[in-house]
Amino acid sequence: MNKRGQRKVLWTVIEITFAGMLILLSAYILATFTAVFLGPSSQQQAANNNFDFLANQTQKLLEKPEFFASDTIQFNIPDGYILVGFDQDWQGDTVEANACRKESIKKPQRCSDKACLCLYEDTVADDFEDDSNKDKLIKCTRLEKNNQGIFISGPADNYHNLNNCEKESNTIDYDNDCPNDGAQKLPPPPAVYLNLPGASSFKYEFLVIYGDCDDEWGIRQLYIEKFRNEANNNKTYIFISEKSDQIKEREKELKEKASEQILEDICVLPLENNNCNGAFHINICKKQEPNTDYQKCNQALSGCKRILADFSRTPAAIEAKNYLENITICYRFKSSYYLSQNNQQKADELFQYEIDLYKSLINLINISVENYEYLLRIGDVYSNKNFTGHDYAAAVNHYKKIIDDPKLNNVLAKQKIGNICRISPQPVICQGLDAKYLP
């Protein structure tokens, strides 16, 4: 066989092997998250994997500093399994805590005095009699955060009547599909919760989701929400629901409230000016030493980044972006000041801070039109001879990103590359540079 034939056979073997690996990987994912294999072990594996993922994502929300945080996941609970959420202070053993089987639910001993999520096997007998039967109670995961009281709830009938419930709200059929069935949470959540979409007071009920209750749960989008009531000893409410139009409205409202709160926290940092935007120049990042309060500047920086990362589609995100841009201007003023004082080390620190902050803005916003100015500024800092770490190659590469983006005006970027390439001796990056990057 000639070399060409050998290469053809080799590529055929590689392609077959790669295709086989893809098929095996797809089968594993399908089996894990949808339990398409009907054997009991594969169903339990799917139930376990989805339960662990839900518990992990919920704990991540608890760790976030904002009073509100949310997430949406694909969640599958197979037929034959039950998900239950237990409050830190549990009352479900004295009432019918679920509408599907009309059973009271005793909190497992393994949860101790913590809130927890538990996975049960759905049997013909009482599934929640106690946790001594290891076959019924499969596992529990405790949810903890700084000894805060944690309460877990779901909406009324979240396993099979929720859609009808929401479609028929304020109609005669509403009470039929959203019954006040004795499974409501008492006491109800804080008042701020009660005015949100999909959040009537009697719709905060014990979180009990059956794999099959009149219809199968299957795979659905599951919304997870953390709300910390700072006015009441930081009690924390975990709300878990199937994602719906009302839940989307609820999430939008809470995101706006949370982002506004972060902005308010930032705006109380300045003391001399009621205008938060202008106060960055007056109070936080002053031009003269020793008045710059870098602790406040870093607090503002952190808060603005959180808004852009977690609440990018809120009005507060626009203000946060402006504040971050103002902080970069502060860095620019301060680097100039330190250069005038012959303090090269401090000036270099601020040059680097400015670069890092512009890179953060690019990653957080990720909109090419808005990133145009940030790419220019990064290139300008890298090409500034007063910066000990100046790097002409890095400057040119950032200008090239502008030129390579057809949505951006490239005239200024080409001019700046042309200026760099006229430096003597000519920087290495300019040698053999494609003419499309030059003016």
C-alpha cells in the first residue's frame, strides 16, 4: 500500500474512533439525565445525579453576598422518586405537607437542625414515616450559611397544576387548580415577597416534587431563588419552582431590586456629594495624595462588577458601567500625578490597574460596539512609554481586534498602529504586519 493509501486508512480509523466516542458520551449523558434506560439502577443514578446538581447549585446561591440570587437548571426526577425540601425549623410533620399523597412528612434525623434537601423512593406505603428505612430515604444534603435560618418552599401544586394555576389566576377556576390544601407554609414569607408575580401568600408551600403525580415530571426547567431578609435576622428563603412566564417576571423584578441595592451601597461610600456618579472624583479617587481612599474605590469596583456579572440586563447595569469607567479615569489621573512626583512604582501600579479594569469590562459586557473604547484604552496604556511595562506587541494586538471586527470603525486603530510602526527602531510586531492593519 502506498503512503497516500496508508494515510487514508489511518484517517478512516481515527474518524470511526472519534464517532464511537461521541456516541458513547451522548448515551452516557442521556442515561444520566433522562433515565432512558428503564433499569432501576439507571433511574436511581439519574435521580441521584440530578439531586446532587440541584443541591450544589442551591448552596452556591447561598454563598453569594447579595440578598437575592437565582439560577435556572434542567432538572429531571424519574418516576418512583420524590424530592423534599426541609426548613431549618420544620413544621411539616404536623400537617399534610403535600397535596399529591396527603401525607405528613417527618424531617429526617440526618438533617439535624439544618435546612436540607432529601431524595426519597416513592413506594406504596408511607414514604415519610421515619428515616430508619434506608430504602425509602436515599440521601439528604444539608444547606448552611453562617447559622442563618434557611426556609425552603415551592409554589402550590408545582408538580402538575402550576401551569393551569397561572393561566387561570383571577378567574373562577383559580381556586380549583390552586387549592389552599393545607400544604401552605406558615408563617408566610416576608411582605416584600407577597407582591411579586407568582407569589401569592398561599402559593408558598412545602417543596415536595414527585416523579409521577397524575403526570410525570420528566425534564423541566427548574428555577432556584435565594432571598435573604436582612430586616429579620437574615432569614434566608429558598424558593424552587418550574420556570414559567410569571416566574420570569418575578426573577426580573428581584434582579432589579438586588442591583439597585448594590448601587445604593456604593453610593453611600462618598460623603461630600449626593450625586453618586460625580462623587467618585470628589471623594473616592481624588487627584492629590493622601486623599484617595482605595478601600472605598475597591468596594465600589467590586460592587459594580457584581452588577455587570449577575444583573447585566437591569437599569442598574448602565450606571455600574459608568462608575467603572469613572474609576478608570481616576486611575489615569493618579498615574499622571505619581509620574509628576517621580514615583514610577505607584504610576506603574495604576497603569496596570487601568488595563486590568478595561479587560474586566470587556469580559463582563462582551458587546463589541461597547468594547471599542476599552480596546483603544488598553492599547494606549500598553503603548505609553511612561509605563515601565509598555508592550508594543500587546498594544498592536488590541488595536487589531478593532480592525478585525466589521462592526467597528477601524480608522483610529489603524492610525495608532501606524504611529507604533514608525518608532525607531521599529518594533518586532510591525515587521511583516499585514497591510490591512496599517493606515
